Amino acid sequence: MNSSYLDYNATAPLRPEARTALLAALEAPANPSSVHRFGRNARGIADIARGQVADLVRAEARRVVFTSGGTEANNLALRLALEGAGVKSLVITGIEHDSVLRPARHAGLPTYEVVAGADGVVSLGALEATLGAAQAAHPGPALVALMLANNETGAIQPVAEAARLAHAHQSLLLCDAVQAAGKIQVNLSQLDADFLTLSAHKLGGPTGVGALITRDDWTPAPLLRGGGQEKGMRAGTENLGGIAGFGAAAAAAQQGMYGMKTVAALRDRLQAGLLAVCPEAPVYGTGLRLPNTLCIGMPGVPAETQVMALDLAGVAVSAGSACSSGKVTPSHVLTAMGLPEAAAREAIRFSLGWASRPEDVDRAIEAWCKLWQRKRK
Ligand code: PLP
């Protein structure tokens, strides 16, 4: 059966450039800490990748710490803020990824949550009021966490303004740019975030590798202790194949950024096709959003039913937040936007990317519309 993969925000297909770099890096013994020629060669590979990843977000290569993914990068950023900067409270948004929400809630610090508007965007006024309340109750610096683009709605957040606000309050800002990087331009100095996190597999690199990029130098407060790899920030022999693949994917994503116009046109064609048949379908995050993402609900039809019908037709998409037990819970992102649980349970996410084709979109439109027509009867 022909199939169409429209779940890039879950994980993007491996780019050919990343595959080549990954396999090449695994050709020889590769421990960048070894002093012999193999070690030096491995270090050279990691250095090239570090530069490529830094270039993608206009950062300095020496500020890149490779991790096992976006989850570890977010956890490490929180750790640095807690241990290194001694923050006294956390101000996070309800639309953050679980890899920010959960460690924040377990950090043992007072944690304040800001909800988003119905458009999926966090309001700066709400953020400022919450930060003010946090500091009034717990004097001292806070850590504000605001992602650059949401994984479910694609809604782009006012990160540069939030960083200005945080800094005016002698606080720090963590920006999870995992979904934004490779889809829109990301510039660390313009965003002025203190911590920025990335994940390779969201932009066509391998899974199991990511990065934390810091604006300043920090005394290491590693999650894993052991060898002094990554300047003491992240112990453990480097995942060189993953790192090389990440670098190559970052370079390819950067070069192919103009291709995102085509992706946006495909996403718009998809949205128009679905709305033509079901005009009452709500679209979530319709303001400024990622060019590849469409979050839409089918009235009265549970997300699982839609995902299964699409899967039977060969189209892969996601529903809300699928938890590890396989049971689909209503998306915490949509509920943090004020959506009633019933509506949140009907929303699914289409996400396109570098290899998406018009026929993928057409197959998705046909399958989703067939289901709607069947259900309407
Ligand atoms: N942050 C966001 C916004 C994400 O969408 C994800 C993955 O879904 C992560 C962080 C976690 O990244 P990783 O899968 O590399 O741990």
C-alpha cells in the first residue's frame, strides 16, 4: 500500500545527508577523548557537527553541549538554572513539552504556570504578571520557560520579548526550540534566550541526540557524572554517529529552509481541502505558526478514530499526547489554551516536512473526508 508520513513533529524521516554522515562516523573506532589519530579524527567529526548545529541557530560552536536529545537538554537547562543561577522560582507555560513541565514540577521549587490564549500563544501580559507574582512571593531570580513553537499547534511564541521581560526582572529564559529549528529561522542572539534546546530527530537527524546551547558560560551542573566530556556538562563517551548525523541534518535543514515555502503551501492545501468538506472543523493555532503544522478537530469524532482511519488509508498522523500505555489522553496543550476536554479529544495533528509530496496531502484529504462523510450520516 502507498503510504504517506505526515507526522514530522513526532520524528522526521532521516535526511540522506544525515544518514551518510552517521554511517561515515561509525566506520572507524571513534572516541573523541582518545589521543591517537582515531581519537583526533573523531574529535574533528564532532567539531564539524558542533559548528553545523551552532550555525543553524546562529550561536557560537563552543556553547553547544551535545545531549541524548531534547528531553535531556531541557532537563539539563533546568538543572543549570537551579544549581548554577540559584533561581528561586519557575515560571512555565502550560503548553510546554513534558520534558520541561515534568522536571519543573519535580524541581522542588515554587512553580507558576501561565496558560495560553485561544490562539495558542502565551500573552506577555500574563507572563509578566505571573513573573511579578512569583518574585513577590519568592524574591530572587526566576527561570521562565517559553518554547519557540508548539509541537501540537505550531503556534509561534514571543520568545525575544519574553527574554527581555525575564532579563528586566533579573531572571533567565529557557527556550525549547526543538520544533522550530529547521522549520523557521532561529537566531539565538535575536532571541536572547539564556538556554536554547534542540533535538536532531525533529529536523531529519537521528533519534537519541540533541543539544543545549547556552548564551553564557556556566559552571557545569551535569545530570550525568563521570568523564569530563562536553566540558564537564555531560559525561559519557559521545554518540559520535548521532552527533555527525545531527550536524549534517542541521546543515541540510539550513540549506533547505527555502523549501519550507513549499511545505507551507502543501499544509495550506491540506487545510483548505479538509475545510472544504467540513467547514465546521476547528483549526487550532491559526495565528503565526510553523509552516508544516495543522492541528484540526473533527466534530464529534474522537481523535483515535481519526488516527486509525487515516492509518488504514496509509496516512500517519498523531492525536494529542499519546501516552506510553497507548491510551490517548486529551492534549495538555489544547486544554492549556482553554479548550474544553471534549473538543481537545477530537483534535489531531498533521505535520509535514522536507520529503512531503502533494500526493501525501491528497491521500490525507481523501481519507479524512471519507471518514467525516461516513460519520455525518
Ligand atoms: N520539546 C519539544 C517541543 C518536543 O516536541 C519534543 C519531542 O517531542 C521534545 C522537546 C523532546 O525531544 P526528544 O524526543 O529529543 O527527547
